[in-house]
Amino acid sequence: MWGLYARPGLSLRMKSNPDIVAPRRSNDTLGVYIHFPYCIHKCSYCDFYSVGMDRALNGEKNVTSKAIGEYMQALRLEFAARRQLFIQKQINTIFFGGGTASLLPAETIFAILEMLRAEFSFSPEIEITLEGNPENFTPGYIAAIQDAGVNRIHVGIQSLRPHTLKQLDRYYDEERYAAIVQTLSDSAIANRGVDLMYGVPGQAEDEFYQDLDTLLDTGISHVSLYSLTVEHGTPYDVMVRKGTAPAPNDELQANIFEYLPARMRERGFIHYEVSNFGTPGNLSRHNLRYWLYEPTLALGPGAHGFNGTHRYANVRNTPGWQTAPTAAALDLHEPALELPLCFLRILLPMDRRDLEALIEAEVPGKSPAVMKLLESWTSLGFSSFDSAFQWNLNGLIRLNDRVIELQELLESNS
Ligand code: SF4
């Protein structure tokens, strides 16, 4: 399968003025995503592929060495096969997600990094992120994963309030939640961030902002802020439809969404994607990889990979994946549908020539019409567009309609 993606790439460019960060697409370097499926408890609103250990592994709070061994065996098999799909020689981002990747012991993380290093070189600026939950991020664990090679952590806190965590049906360890603010302040890994959620039933607007301020005061460099959504098919979706659980507060969510960009700017954060904010120099390079339509070698149950021309989606079933870790078929990508969902989420200025080149390469013949459409959005007050295209707040609020508009244009025969 070598040679599937032979087009010369562009490199990421971070200009010296952080206000004009301009992301550039790179096909030369590779990202790796490792999906670890286990969580202590499966939250009822969660749509990610994850397995609650309270159901699957007899209520353990740590993954058993047997489960880790079976996971690693399948991961090695999948890597040996999938590796052939990617022509890149160097990895510049690795992301351990899940599930709860912080349930992975540091020595397993080290073993996975060694497995990757045996086949690829690591960029000197490589970003290696481990995402997980407060119950695992003790000072000792942070030091151990730093020794293993991790240089960025992201903690899924969601809220510092027990009543909101309960409403979310999250596992809640009182002691660890009480300690997490101090742990983040003292973290040996400087590049650290958190996830928070807003619009949860019963969560007062002030409580959300107070939690946000408390966490920003710890010196974190990245924040992902999500509104609670009802994901189709989740237990929360069923409960909302039956009327046994309250729906999220849409009006409050809309108010917070519009207010957050200015508030985060005041705190020195760049709003670089719909839900993501980072301090200058600390935007997640791995996140940008998805929105810039760059290749990612993804491993693990439920993981989705993309080599630049083909995609695969692993089965959302851990025993099934462990039995046949490379069973997922390769499908040709669909840039007309996928590109609008990716690059329109980027809120940084995007160079006009880079955009033109991206569209022309992926959907040949369409770039003149796309440039016209982007200009029309600027005339309607959604964006600015001279040497670079950039959304404004008005455009951001109406982003979904623009995505559909661009998909229709790219799919049309004209
Ligand atoms: S901890 Fe995260 S991944 Fe696990 S079930 Fe809850 S929301 Fe999903």
C-alpha cells in the first residue's frame, strides 16, 4: 500500500506574532492516535467508544494486567499491518485518548512509544499528549508518564461541582477532585489543559465561570469547552426522550458560547477551533492535524485512521478488535463531504493560497467557486478575507449552515 499519498506537503507555520498564527497543512509528518477503551464508569451522555469497568471488568478501578496484555498484543498486530499504509518517516504528534487513557500504566505508555520509535523517527518538537481523568493524575503518575515521554496532558474535569458531575453521571472521586487544582498548579508537565462542560441541567452560569477561572488560575495552557449535547442513541438521549432526565439548557449554552471568545481572549488564550483555546505556542498540534486534513495512524478499538486518501474505522468492540485488529476495511475518502467539516472549524487566519491549493488538490476544478463562496460570506459579515480567510463571531455562530453550503458546492457537478 506504499505510495497511496505521494503529494508533496506543506509545513506548519507559526508566525512570530501569536495573533496571526497561520496553520499550514503538512503531509510530510505523521500523527498517531492510540485509543484505550476502558473507563471506570461509562457516563450516560458519552458517545465515544468506551467500556465501563464497573460493568465489564467487575468494578475494578485499575485495568488488570491481563486486560493490558491482551490490549497490547492486539495493538502490536494492528500497528504492524497499518504501518504499511503510511509513507511518512517522521511522527510529530502522538495522542493517547479513549476511554480513559490515564488508566494506562506509565510502563505501557513507554512500551507503545518504543513500538512506534522502532518504525518511525520522532520530530524534535514532537507533541505527546495523554488525555485522562482526575482520578489518575496524581503528581506521581504525572512524573512517571513524563519519564515515559509524555509532554502534554489534558484532564477531563468537566466540572468541579459534585452536583454537576452527578447530573452528568460521571465517576467522581472526592479526594482526587479536591486535589486536582493543586496538582495542575504544581504539574511537572508544563503543557497542560482541561476539558470543561457547560449547559448541564442544574449548573448555574456562575458556577461554570468560577470553575473556569479556578482552573485558569493554575496556569494551564489549553482549555476545551464543550456544551452538553444529547448524542443520539446514548442512555442520556433515551432518558431525555422519555422525560426522565432534563435536557441541556440551550439558551444558556448559546449565551456562554457567544461570550467565551471575549472572556478567554482577556485571559490570553487564542480561540483556534470551535471548542478549543490555547495560549500562544500551546495550541494542540494534534487537534489541528484533524482539521487540516492531515494523515493519522490510529490504533485501538473504535479508532479512525486516515492516510491522506483512505480511511478506516475500527470496530467499536474491544473483544472483536482484539480477535481481528486489522479487520476494518479501507474506504476511499470523500473530500467534498469531509473538507468542510474539517477546515471550516479552524478559527485562525488561513492563508488564501494554502486554501486554494488544498481545495484544488482534493476536489480538482472547484477552487475558483470555493474562493467566490468564501468572498460572499465575507460580504454577508461572517468573516474577513484578504490574504487570509478568518471567521468572526457572527460566522462562528452560524457555522453549521456554512458547512452545508460548502458541502453542496463541492458535491455539485457545476
Ligand atoms: S470518562 Fe470520558 S470517555 Fe469515559 S465514558 Fe465518561 S465521557 Fe466517555
